[in-house]
Amino acid sequence: MAGRKFYAGIDHFRLAAAVMVIAIHTAPFSGISETLDFLITYCVGRVAVPFFLMTTGYFVLGSWKLGGCTADGKVIQSLKKTLFLYAAAFVLYLPVNFYSGGMPESVGGLLRMIFFDGAFYHLWYFPAVIIGCILAAALLRRTSVGTAFAFAVLLYIIGAGGDSYFGLVSRIPAIKFLYGVIFAVSSYTRNGIFYAPVFLLLGVLIRKQWENRRDAGSGWSVAGLIVSMALMLAEGCLTYSYGLQRHNSMYLFLIPVMYFLFRLLLCVPGRAPGWTRDVSMLVYIIHPAVLIALRGAAGICGLTPVLVDNALVQFFSVTIVSFAAAAVLVHISALVKKEAHRNE
């Protein structure tokens, strides 16, 4: 148990999750097989974002709840950091939106961009974390972890109706109308209301179990992960093959998959390098910019057939350059902090 406090499995998986996010935005296996790409990238790869949410739930909201919901400073500090990253990324991608004509034409559209969609396709994560944390914290302050989680599961099921199961529920006119109202506010149900709370609170739930040492061992987690992953793949195949998906972020079996995966990662002993956290987040933020830059460079150099049209090569190129750029930025940041500390 002593080695678990270093969270080697969690921190190493941050890097894997960042690679999965890049894969989601580059479809690396699409040139080999559309089915293979869907199963690996858009089913298995969907564990990436919930994992990041669960780390926030486990380390931030979990410790806050176990402390009696009194140490508000840690939660506020986490929200401030997320808000700062969101603001920086928002500004970074604004020129891209202006250039591509993606800027909203109304105040309502601008508010939707800020609070739900983000300034670029991957930046929805940041307002989702912020809104999800506020909602989860409000629930935790007033109810037990189990009750809060149950409410979040209900929200997630509603969200799944506007995501992987939209083709099914939209057959009922009244329900289709209600989802139309939701989509007028947010482009997807994958947001801080329907999507983020359940994984944030799942992290809190696991933190509570771990503190109470209610642990059946890694073997049980491996078995649970295999079974739940198989069921999620089947769910993905069925909703995809029957044309039910409006989007493919919200599978019902994703919840048990994340439960067993996170518990299994907690069983990994040892210590991971501290830079994994900052590098993984930077990769998440900058990889679309790297993708755009590589496409531009490929066009100038006449390498579009190799670096762009070949999805697998594009994936590896974006991954390598994104991680290299993130490592350089983290190193520069460390040098600046060291110099500032020296001059104090």
C-alpha cells in the first residue's frame, strides 16, 4: 500500500491518454480499416478524457470531500489553474477561428463557445471541467458521495441519449424536441453538465474506497476491466452499425470501464517523473496547432501525400512533434522558475 501514494500508474497513463486524444483527432488506422479505427480510436480511445476528469475528481474533489468540504482553497486553486489554461488556449486558437471563419455571429453563439464548445474542437474540455467541478462540489457539499454519483449517472444517461443513442431516442418527437433545446445551448451533450460530473465523482468515489482500504486486489480489477471493455466495444459496434450515434463520446459501459481501469492504475507501485503531468496537458492543448502547422509545412514541401494523406504517418508526426514541443516548453518553464527563485 505504501508505494501507491506515488501514483506511478496514474502519472504514466497521462501520457498514454494524451496520445489517445491525438489519435481521436487524426484517425490513425482509417487508412487500414475503418472498423479497426473505430474500435481502437473511437471506442478504446474514449477512456482518455474521462481519465483526466477522474484525476481531478480523485486528487482535488476527493481530498476536499474527505476533509469535510472545508478546504475550499484547493478546489478554488484547481479551478483557477484550469481557467488560466483555458484562457491561454482560447487566445491561442482565436486566430485559427478568425482565419477559418469559425467565429460565432451572435452573442448567443459566443456564449456557447465560451461556456460549452471552446474556441477550438478540443477546448470543450476546459469549460466542462470547470462547470463539472462546480456542479459536483455543490452535490458533494449537500449529499453523500453515493447520492451525488447516482445523480451524475442520471445526467450521463440523459447525455448519452443525445450522443451514442440519439438515433434511438430521437424517434420520439417530444424527446427529440427537448434535445433540440439542449443543442441550441451546447453543440453536444458531452459537456460540463451531462458528461463531466459522473467521471469527476467516480474519481471521488474511488478515493473514498481507497482511503477505507476496500480493495479486492488488482486481479479483480483486471477481470472487471476486460469484461466491461468487451461490453463497451459491443455497445460501440451496435450503436455505430445501426446508425444511432450523433457523436461517440458517451457509452454507458464507459463508466464501469473507467472504474476498473482507474483502480488498476492505482495498483501500480513506484514513482513517475513529475514532468508527466505538465507534458500531457501541454500536448492536449497544442497538438491541434501542431497538426495545422505540419499540414501547412507538408503543403509547402510537397509532402502532403506522405504527411497528411497517410493517416498513420500523420498521427506519428503530430505525436512526436507535440511531445517534443511540450518537453521544450516544460524545460524552459523550469529554467525560468529556477532563475526567478535564484533572484529572490
